[in-house]
Amino acid sequence: MNQVIDGQKTLDRHLIDFVDQLRNTGVKISLGSSIDFGLAVTELGAGSSEDIYWAGRSTLINRPEDISIYNKVFKSHWLGIDSLVDEVNKLPALDFLFDDLSDDSEFEDSSKSENDFLSVKYSNLEILSSKDFSNCNRAELQELFYLMNEIRFMGERKKSRRMVKTKKHRKFDFEKSVKSSFRTSGEIVKKHFQEGGERRRRLVLLLDISGSMEVYARVLIRFVHAVMLGRSDVEAFTLGTRLTRLTKELSTRNPDAALKRASDAVEDWSGGTRLGEGIKEFNDHWGIRGMARGATVLILSDGWDRGDSEIVAEQMKRLHRVTHRIVWANPLKATPDYEPLAKGMAAALPHIDNFVEGNSFDSLKDLSILLTK
Amino acid sequence: MGLRDVSSVEKVIEELSTQNYLADRGLATAVFLSLRQNRPLLLEGEAGVGKTELAKSLSNWADGDLIRLQCYEGIDSNQAVYEWDYARQLLHLRTAEASGRTEDVSTDVLEGELYDERFLIRRPLLQALSVKNDPPPVLLIDEIDRADDEFEAFLLEILSEYSITIPELGTYRSEVKPIVVITSNRTRDLHDALKRRCFYHWVEHPDVEREIEIIRIRAPKVSLLLAEEVSKAAAFLRGMDLYKPPGVAETIDWAEALVTIGVDDLDEDSVDETLGTLIKYREDQERVRSRGFDEILSLVRQG
């Protein structure tokens, strides 16, 4: 440590500042954890920067994603090496939010007046729900977001290992039958049965947020959020030049707060796509290790890929081997005469179970029905 | 001297190494803190980096029992805490009936007899809380991410109170708190509440130097030269972007396999023959083979 620490009070101050700095970079630290950190430093005796480093690592950090940012903050705070500034500030703001209707927007059709979209809002729901997202103006999108929150996306069920009781004569429930027999001096009067229960299949959503998907992705992220709210055991990621996990960010109930958090977390909005690498990253760090095993995976992408399409094929094959089902929703599929010409799409097709549209509210509704069957 | 009175991180490293476990400073710090503050240790990391092994070494050091709870989907309190031995209870009733005791004693008394400790099957969690005297047991809760959310919440309750209530018998409070090690493979996020209870450590693959030591300790038949070569090769393969980079467990297996077939210095044939002990995915094996072994071999031979 190159900063001289005189007394206990100064050390406390340092520890608190350090925790504050970590919080400012987005690491979530509860009050309890920061107290633990203080206790841990006391326990270890703050003799060396190494002790403080590991005290913090084992109390303040509890997921590997945060380790690199921890290292940077640690270096800057305790060792005075500043590599932090550019890292934190370079996140470009991303705008998923369409709340302020008075604002001008790229989505707004200039030929329409305020009155026009009011009529859309109240009388043309059916037309709106089949309208391609890329043709919707701001007010129509607003209306769609409202509808989207109404979608309840149940997903598929699978057999659970946990048994539940049943009236049908299935597996004899020895335990329960014997237990109830104690009332009748050990005579089994009533037989109890059990059968395998069911549980929801995990659902993994991968949303392509590259430049070519921009118009759709802004809408689909709302859909992703609505799906996550509707049920548990959903995981969400964005695919762009890199893979970003949004499960935590999107778990917030309030859509605006959730999308704000998500937009803060995603660094590569509207960038290029490296679809293959993104799926590979998912496979390596999350999917194959367990998250995708037996799960339903929904990929929302147009299949445009700047990377090597062989990687897409290989990674999709890998993913397909462990999943229960892969559904690919491609907004472009709704175009008449659509052919999967995009390299990435063509490479992925053989490893997909269902290939569907995903360009309008209706198509999303169909999608949720497909996935509930 | 008990584990919980361990005086320093260095002491933890030293004690674990006498148990043939080489911990780096970070892991040792997490162990030290969780021992001193009586809190669970949560370990995450790639498969095969020695998470489970640590619990075994801790129990050897403590000279106490290692009680292992392997989690799986659908695990519930019957498998984790306790279960009544219904078959024996039924037998007890039948015996009472046959000997004519049922006529002398009331049903209540008879039913009371059935819920006696001797008909209780203790599952790992209850076992861990029932230890009466030092040394403390080590409770290993393995792969907690496989269990479902509800079970995790239930576990959290037990880990904060260190007590279990059995309706028919009353509350069991642990007299000697177990040393708790929890491992997770991160197939899903654990609840923040559980994470907050624990000291956390992300276990990494060891560096070459440490791995050489580990191989030498775990597989004493392996020569220093071979251990060096094996560790360097493993480090190289871990940098190769494989689906499943080899863990320490695999390198130890590999080194032992090489010794078994009488190899004391890596060459192309021996690597090719034994690759399956080190790399378990066909795609990975193909990738390594198609790249050829020259690179690895020239690398491991360097000073």
C-alpha cells in the first residue's frame, strides 16, 4: 500500500471510500457486505495491500464478472494506478425509452398528426397488432408496449423429479400410507399415491442488438422484459459484438427502470454482429455448463453476421445438442419471398427446431403460443 | 487447537498443504475468514479446479467428519434433513400387536413410541447439526445450483440459525457448528441473501508452478520432469480456447496415465495415446490434433 494509514479512523474512511467507488462503477454491494469487509480487514490486520485485496474479494464480490472491475478500482484506490476513468465513462447511453410522447423521434412518421395516432390507438388495434414494428410510429409502439405487458408467456413444462400426490393409482406412496395407518393401529385403510410433478422448462432468450436489428431490437427488448416478468427461470442475453447478460437488470418490475438498467449494462448497442462468437461465448460460459441443458432457447435475430459463418454452424450444433428446443425468430422472415440468405442464418438453420417470424405483435403472440404447447 | 482458532492466513496455507492441498493466497484468505467468523464458504469455478477437494482437506485438518450433501433437481427435506423410517415404525406396531401390548397401552402411548429418535433417519443436514463434541464436522453442500430455488431458501434458513425443528421431536440446535463449504457451477444465479451469508471465492486454474507442486503431491510417482511438462502442456491447452479446458483433476489423471504406460518424457505418440484422459470432448481433441503436437512439445521442452 503506498498510502500511509495513520489510525483506525483513517482506515475506516479508506474502506468506505473504496466501497463507494466500487458501487459507483455498478458493483452491487449491500450494507451487510461492506460491514463484513470491515470485519474481514480487522481480522486480517490490514498488514498488506494483498490482505485488503482478498478481504474485499471474499466479502464484496460474489460473481466472477465483477472481478476485473474490482481489480481496477482496487488498483486506482489503494495503489494509485488509474486505469478506471476511460473504462467507466465510455459506455454510450442507449435509449430504449419512448415515454415522452412530445419528443421528436426517428420513429415518428412526419406525415401523421397527433389526431392520427389517437385513432390508431383506439380503433385499429387489430391492424396495429399485425403491423411490422419497423413501420410503426412512436405512438403505435407505445401502444404495443402496453399490450406486450399483457402477454403472459408460460413456456413449456417438463417432468420434475419432485413427486406430487395424486388420486390416480400411480406410484404407491409408502410413506404417507404408513403414516396415516398409525391412526388405525397400523392397518392401511387408505392408500395414498404419488406421481411425477411438472416444472417449467428454463427459457433462455438471446436478443441480437446489432445495427441491422436496431429497429426491432428496441421493441423486442420490451418483449423480453415482459416475458421475464411473467414467469421465473428465464435468462436473457443480448448478442452484439459481445455477449451481455441482462437477467438481473431486466428482473425489475417497472419496465422503464428495467430498460434503463439494461441500457446501462449493454455496451455494444447497434454495433456489428459477431453472432457465432456471441453464441460461442454463451455456450462456453453459460449454456453448455448447465443453463441451456434441457432448456428452450429463443434466439431473436435477423441472422446477419459479420464473422465466420462456420462458427455459427458449429456453435448452433453444440447448443442444439444440449437444449430441448431452439426457436429462432427472425423479423425478416415476414417479408414476402424471404430466403435465408444471410450467411449466419443459413448456417444456423439446420440446427433450429422452429423458425418463425418476429416482426409484429401478432407474430410474438403466435410465438408465445408455440412455446406454450 | 481447533480450526476456528487458526491464527493467520499463512497458517491456513500451511495446514492445508500438510493435507496435500495447495491453496493460493486468495482461497486461503476466504477459508481463514469463514473459519474465524463461523460463516459458510461459497466456492465457484470451473469444474475440476478442486472445490470439492478443499472440503475434504478441511475435514482431514479438522479431524472431523466430512458430511456431503449432493444437490440435485427436486431435492427436498426428506433427502436433505431427515425422514422417518416408516417400515420400521410399522414393524414396531405389528410387534406390539403380536405381543398383545396393544391391549395394555393406549393408542397415544403407542403413537408416541413411533416418533422416537431410533426411527429417525438422519440425512446430511441433520447429521451435521447433531454433532455434540469437537472436532466440528465439515458440511459440504455440493453443486447447490442444481437444487431449486425453494430448497435454497430452506437451506438459507438452516444456515442462519444452525437449527432444525422436527415437529414430533422438537428443535435440534447444533452444539458444534459445522464448517460449511458450498460449491456452485453457476448454472443459475444463487440468491443474494445466500451469497451475503457466505464468504465468496472464485477458484481459478492454478498457475504452472503451483500445478507442478499439486501434481507432485497428488501423484507422487510422477517425476519432476514429467510434472513440469504436463503442467506446461495443460497451461497451453487452457489458452487454446477449448470447450472444456483441462482442470487440475484432469492433469493429475493425465500424469498418472503417462506413468502407467511407462512414459517419463512427453513425445508425440504418448500425448496422442493419452489425450483422452486430459481432454474429454471430441471436438476439442480434434482441434488439438489438427493443430499438431509440435507446438506443445517444443513449448514444454523449453527450460
